[in-house]
Amino acid sequence: MSLTPISPMDSGSHIGLIGIGLMGTALAQRLLDAGASVLGWDLSEERCRVLTEMGGICSRDANDVLSKCNRVLLSLPSHETVEAVISSAGSLWRAGQIVIDTSTGDPDAAVVQAARLSERGVEYLDATISGSSQQVRDGSAVFLVGGSDFAYISCLDLFDCLTTKSFHTGAAGSGARMKLVTNLVLGLNRAALAEGLFLAKSLSLDMQQTLFLLKESMSYSRIMDTKGDKMLSGDFAPQARLSQHLKDVHLMLHAAGHVKTHLPLTETHRQLLELAMSMGLGELDNSAVFQVFTAFRDSEETVG
């Protein structure tokens, strides 16, 4: 089989997309801007309408996308949803297709899906994304891709449209495992930033100066560039929802449990995010974790 990538602009076929949420919309926009034809579907008619307004084509259902596209991106909320979509296609799968699953899910589930699709001659990539929907839009997100060398190289043209950085991490499931590791550090960095900024606020420090000096100091992390101003302004319009990161944290703890590894900081982070969920912050941007510290202070003042 040839390992020469085919340009999505010259392939003469649609790029499939199932799931047109925050991330799916960003993926579609990148592909459309590069001149690709995107055939997509989502349960939400409103999201389908958004794709059409962007210049894409909305299909009648997921199976129609799968039947018409050789390469299909999945941008779904969980590995259970991915399994349902893949299973429902049944005999529609045909040899030579490639599934590019950008969802964050259980790495073991990715291994299972890859094996099942392989029986039909279909390649599977767990092409997980390190970054928010906004970072996908501006091309700065990082793709961590598990799967065969052939499938990865065959989709380099897509990854080149979607990002400036994609990495082949190994066999199927390795992309999902790597995503859990990167998301663990990312999430803790975000929580540490929120707590640090809240301490600065409590000490009556100038908040803009604090954020500037954090960026200039050894404490700097890139999360300060994307979430610092959102925390200070209280702009929690979602780029990546808090509830989705809690889902990822549960996956981290589950994966760690399988290999008898204890993650004490992540366990504390889970409790913090669950408190945020109980406050109704789940559908907001994950930077809304900053609000939890205000709740801590207010409850202490009430008790006092």
C-alpha cells in the first residue's frame, strides 16, 4: 500500500465529521478554510445548521457519512458514544476507510475499537487533542495520535490542515493514554493558577500585575496565556467545558487504578471539579474553576 498522503483538497471526496460541538465545529472550520469538503452530522439540528452556514454539508445521519467518506473524524463526548456510532454502522464499513477519533476516552476502549475495525480492513486512529476548541481554531492545538504507521501517514494532510504539531505516539490506544497524561498536568496547572490568582485577590494585590508577573516568573505555564484573562474578567464562555475535564479526570483515575498507581493531586482535583459541578459550573469554560475558591471563602465567612 502507498504511504503517500492525499491532499483533502484534491482527493475528490468528502472528509466525514460526526459530532459538531465546540471541538467538531473548530475541526470543520480548519478543514473548510483549507479548501476541503466536509460532510458532517450531529444529533443537534442547530449544530448541523451551523456546519451548513460555515460551508460544509450536513448529512441525514451518521451512517450516511460513513457510507460516503473514506476518512471520518469523530468528535464525540465519550468512548461509549464512539462505540455506539461504530457498532451501528455494521456492514457499512469497508476496507480502506480510516476513522480518526478525536474524542477523549478510555485507552482500552480505543484498543478494542481498533481491533474490531481491523477485522473489516478499516484503520483506526485515536487522534486525541491537547488544547481547547479555540486553540484548534488558531492551529496551536497538539494532536497525539495512536494507530498504525500507514494510517497516520495517510492522514498527515489532514493533520497539517488542523495543526502545526501532530505526533505519532505508537499503536492504537497510545494517543488516548498520552492525552490523559497531558491533560493531568494541564488541569493541575489550571487549578494552581486559579488558586494562586485567588490568593493574590485575597491579599489585595493588583490582579493584572499578578498575572503578568506569574508569566514572567519561573511559575509560568502556557495555561496562563489561555485562561488567565478569563479568570480575571469572569468570562467563562466555553472553549472547553469544565464537565468534560471532570470526565477526563475520572478516566485518569480509572487508568491509574488499572496499573495500581495512586494520583493524590488528581484525586484532590476531582473533588474540586465535583464541587464546581455542584455549583452549576459544568457547562462553563474549565477556567470557571476559579469560582470555586470564591465559594470556599464565602462559606467560611458565613460560618464565621
